[in-house]
Amino acid sequence: MSAKKPQARVVLGALGAFVGMSAVAGLLVTAAVTPAIAVTGMAANDSIGVFEGLPEYLSVDNLAQPTTIYAKQGDADVPLATFYSQNRLPVGFDAISQAAKDAAIAGEDPRFYSHGGVDIQGTIRGVLSTVVGHDVQGGSSITQQYVKNVLLQKCEAMPVKTADDKKKKATCVDESTGVSPDRKVKEMKYAIGLEKKYSKDKILEGYLNIAGFGGTVYGIEAAARYYYNVTAAALTPAQAASLLAIVNEPTSLKLDSPNSKTNGAANGYQANKDRRDYILGKMYAYKKLTKAQYDEAVKTPVTPVITPSVRGCQTAGSAAYFCDYVQKVFLNDPNFGKDEDTRIAAFNRGGYKIFSTLDLDLQGTAQSTLDSYVPMEYSAAKLGGALVGVQPGTGRVLYMAQNKLYTQDPDVIATGGDKYSSVNFSTDKNYGGSSGFQVGSTYKAFTLAEWLKEGHSLNESVNANVRTYNQSQFKDSCGGPYTGIYKPTNDSPGEEGQRTAMNATAASINTAFVAMAFQLDLCEIKNSAMAFDVHPAAGGELNSNPASVLGTNNIAPLTMATAFAGIANNGMTCTPIAIDKIIDSQGKELTPPASKCTQSVEPAVANAMAYALQGVTRGGGTASGINTTGKDMLAKTGTTNGSDQLWLVAATTKVAGAYWVGNWEGHADMRKVRPSHGTTPASARVAVMRAMMSAAVGKYGGDKFASPTQKLTQGVQVAIPDLTGKAPADAQNILEGLGLTYADGGPQDGVQAAGTVSSSNPAAGANVGKGTVVTVYTSNGALVALPNVVGQKVSDAQKALSQFSVSVGNGGNGANGDSIVESTNPAAGTAVKPGSEVVLTVKASPPPAGG
């Protein structure tokens, strides 16, 4: 393009530049003769001290390249999303069409294959053109332009965190691209060094891969795909010359601005065509095109086929939130850079291939199921929903779906209503997630874990009656003491009374679990949860107050899925991972963030937990109907106060999943709103997880859970002692000393002295598990034991039974006062009330003597 004639001041500046470089130019004449001489040694003088002081070689770092995340579709790795600061796809020399190579040389450096890195003729012409105000094509050789781009790439890779960083980067760019004698000298020296180290073909390849083609498009391959939807190898002479025209002035000659007045579609991209035709003319002049090829190329209109390379997680469809999670995993890992800015630069420029754990089959099921039951928008609530699943034993995240469209654009979020969100409901806050949600009764699994660890059993019962607790009486060795009172209630009526841990788990009885926790250390319940990698989504410590037993901590769905995977995996919890493998731009395999597996509880405890949690899926359980797979499955529901949040977490030995639906902001009762299917979220949650777990079992199968030990199901067996006649306080001390629970059954008719123990339930001699509630009844003294009169004369028996109504049961049979009593009804020793009827059976009288 032509340039305006400079003013006198500018002319003088250009002359100064010319004079400043003339001394070096004399030295570099040798480079025009042959590269061999140029790089073997030069005479030095004072005028080229700067030149001689520079290092001979310029290190060529890896080019900025796109990073791609992949997911699994069956056995195939499918691209999920691409990220880049510069859209570049480096290719080898043989993957670039000859037309593109010829166009580059013809348009930028006709003597490329004959000079030694610096085209002296072109350099002097360039300086003179600046002096006289004319734009003479040429000036910097391809090698020099390559050097400039390499230096610029180094500047672009510099992180900017402070104003000082920004200043340093701007200085770096000026020193790499500015018009000054010193910069030109540096560029020349580096160019000569490159020519010594690399072949001409390698330099041309590097140049075509590094050059900017407008906007974020860099390199001939990306340019060919973006502007013409072909590969670099398939470029025609007209297309190649059109692309190389852009390199001359990337901003004004690029082809993706159809409405541009200077170079738009309306004028046939005339500016680009002018430069293109100039290059074609040079190609013809240097015999790189025949006359027919040249004529055809010049007649070809400039008609770009713009094919954007879409980038970012918004291109990942239903897997966008998982994609965002993978990106955050990378950016949070110090192995990929000392600080976040460095890691961001590495991610967007490093050309990594990141092979994720995502199973697109399960992801599809998760998203379609969520779409069916949880709409993106709902007028009555700020409704959120998430489905996330992990693989027990590995921690691999298999699916992660959400009821929102992913975006990081604040304008879209502000104007798009509730459909859009940048927040990942499934993950912790520092991985792009929320501050978590109260998990409700799903947290009871950790009280159950501590209950079993402390030697209690599933068959052990507690008092589940609604009652008021003094919070200061709860034990919490890492918190508290707590003040005030706490009166937990149940979700449904009729859940009071004595309840076993097994029944309390299946029916999710709040009062029973608080009663269990009252016998435990709240701190150890928290520690049991932490052992399963449970933690607040926003960071910090879990709460351990009495209410936390019922799930008041705010936790992410991925965390709950991970914990239940640990239960299903014999108590071995593996932290979640999203990346299976990473390969860098050089083909080297890097170590991805690894899962950390920890034995959260002993396998025996985990097996007993799984046994109890299977009860949740069966008749009478709160998730009854979830399991139609024929495989063992454990589960736990959760509902918070006001039904603001609903949960259902389930697991087989192969896949564990968590479903959350609720309010991401504000309050609305999930048992009353009806967003879809004519049902409430509370009514639909079993159907949601049934579909999800059925798909998971269909693909991954499932094994039987190991059987629990009798010790943890039935507990240590204790024989109930005979307590009759003892004072109630003594009876209570005896029972509690045996690990049993005393319950006052009140007074009953008894033969014992009034106020002493008359009986127990279970009765004396019965074998029961520790913790079993033994109901103790006291005597009111209203009964007496029937005396034993068997073998006595009837007359004597009647005297002994004077406080009863006595009759002879066999009609007398000739009985008299001397007849002998054979039996009584009631039997001797029976506790009866005075005045009760007693029937005597006597021996038959012998026949009278005589003849």
C-alpha cells in the first residue's frame, strides 16, 4: 500500500536511521553473497558494538497453540471444546501447499533462498523508501519477520498481573516491533543466527506457522480453515496469495469484515485483491505460475468461506459445566504454573490435549432426564437442578448435568433471565461452583457411620419420641458447648417410639438420629463425614452442632456423590478427578491431577452402612422404587426445612450419583411447586434417579455388596437379668451397666411388694443386643401368689385358701374333708387377686369296706 510523503522532521529521522544502520549494512553485504560466509565470522569495529554484543541465536519457543478437551463416546475420544488466545494449528512443511510457499516468498522475500538471513538489497531499499516517502515492497526478509514474530510471541506470553507487568509487556512489544536502528540490528543478528542453525525450509515452515492472519488467526493452517474452509495443503494459488496478502496488513486486509468500507464484500474485498494480484504477478514473474495459472488466479474473485473455530466451554453443549470444571482443575493445579496467570497462559497457549473422564452416553441421559423434570426457568422459584456421577474406586467423574445454559458473559446473564448461569451447581466454589446447598438427611449416613464405629448395631433401638434436648448435654469434643434447647421433629407423623437404627435409616426418622447422636460425640460424627471427603463447598470447616446431624452444612453435589461412592467401595473413598491423560504440544504425556484414595471406615462398617442404606430403596424406604436394575443399590434421600432443597444420592459398586433440585436463591417449597410433568420435585426425585441409575447400571453393571457382620447388625448379645423385687433405680443401674437402655413401663398388678419390679419386656433370660430398650414394670402389690395345697386334705386346703373362693371341681365324687387335693386351677404360684375362684381336683374316694 502507498504511504504519504513524510514531513521534514520525519525525513530527518529516517535519514538518521539510515545512517545508523549503514555501518552494519556494510558488514552485512557479505550475507547477500552467501549464507556460509555470513555466519562464519565478521570483522568488528566500534560502529557495530551493539551488533557484536547480541547473542548469536534466538531461542524459538513453542508456538501458542489451542488446547482441546476430549470426552469419551464409547471407546472414541471426542473433542469437547477448544481454547486459545491465538487460533493456530502448526503443520509440517509438506502439509503446506507449494502455492502458499511460493506466495510467501514472492510477496515478502524473493531472494529468500539466496541470502544469509538479511536481504541487504531489500533492507537498503526499505530505508531509502522511508526517506523519500515511497512504499517499496520488501525490506525485512522472511527470516527477519520470523525473528520479529518469535520475539513478539515471547512478549504475548508474559503474564500481566500489575501495572508494572503491563508496562514491561508494552516495552517488550515496542522493542520487538518498533522502528529503530537498535531493533533492526538485533533483528538482523538473530536472523543470521537462525540461518546458521536451521535450514531454509525449516525457517519458511516456522514463518508460515507463526505469522498473523488477522484477529486471533495465526499460522497458515488456521488461516486456510478459517477464511476458505480448506487445509493449508489444499490452497489454490488465488487462495494462497489472498491469505499471504493479509500478512502484509492484517487489520485492513483480513477477509472476515464483509461490511468494511475499505475491504468489504460489497467491493469484492478490493484491497485484499489488489495485494493478492500483486503477489500473483510476482509468482508469475519468478516462474512459479504458468501464464494460464496466473490468468485463472487473477480472474478468480475473492470469495471467503468464513468458518470460525469456536472456542470455550459454551461450545460443549450439555457438557459445558463439566468442561468448565476441567478447566478449573487445570487452572488450580500448581504443576501447570506457579500462579494463576501463568496457568491461564499455559492453558490458552500450550496446545494441550486433555482427555477427560466424561462419559458422553451417561451425560446425555443425565441432561435429558434433568430437562424433563427441572426446567431452566420457573416463575415460582429460582429453580436449580444438578445430576453428577462418579466411579467408585477411581473417583472419575462420569457425568455432570445442570438445568441452565452455560455462559461466562455477564451481559448474557443479565439479559437472559434464569436460563443462563456461570455457576456450576455440582462443584465447590473454587472450581466454579456455588457455596453449596444444605444436604438434609443425606448427611445421616455419617451419624450411621459413627454409630457403627462406636460398637452400636443396626438392630439397636433408640427412643425416637419427639422431645426437647438441652443442647449443652450433647458431647462435642471439637466444638461447643452449645446453649439453648433443641426440639427436632419428624417429617411425617407416626415415626415416634422405639426405633432401630436400621428402621430409622430406611424411614429417615429425624428424632431417632438425634437420639443416636446424643449417645455419640458430635465432633466424631463430623470427622466421619470428613473421612469420606465431605467438606463445605465454600471452604472452611463443617459445623458440628446438634442440628448438623440433620444436614445443615452447605455441600456440593459432587462431594456427596463422592462420599456415597466411598460407602459402596467398601469404605474406600477416592477424591474426584476429571482428567485421565494430558499430552502437551510436543507429544509428551504429562501427569494429570490424581485421585487420592483413603480408607474412610473399616470395610465391615461400610458393609453395614450399605446394608442399612439398601433399606432406603425397598418397601417402606424413602426412595422405594428407585432400584429396578436387579443389582444391589444403596441410597439416601434428603429434604431441608421448608423443603427448600431436595436430594437423592445413590450408588452401586460401579457408579454413584447425586441429584439436587431446589432453590439456588430465595425460598420455595419443592413439595408444592409443579414445574413439569404435573408433579412436584419431591414427587419426581425417585423417577429422576431411577432413570439415571438404570442407565449407569446398564452400561457399567454392579456387584453385590458384601454381607455385614452379625456383630454390626445384631450387636453383642446380652442376657436380660431377673429384676423382680428390685427397686426401679437398682434395676436401671443394672441394665445400663450391661449396655442396655432402661424404660419405665409404669405400675402393673403384681405379687411383689408395691413399688418394686414385677416384670420386664423382654423378659428375664432373653438374649438381646446392646442398646436394646428394656421396659421395666413395677408392682402395685395387688396380687398374691396362690399357695400350693396339692397333697393336703380338702379341709386343710380350704383353710389355706380362705381369701379365695374355693370349690371342688370333680363334683365332689364322694369327697369329704379328708379327701386329698390332687391339683388346683389356677396352679400353685400363680399371681391372682384375692377372692378369685380356685378349683380343687381331689382323688376319688375308695369304695366303703364290707361285704
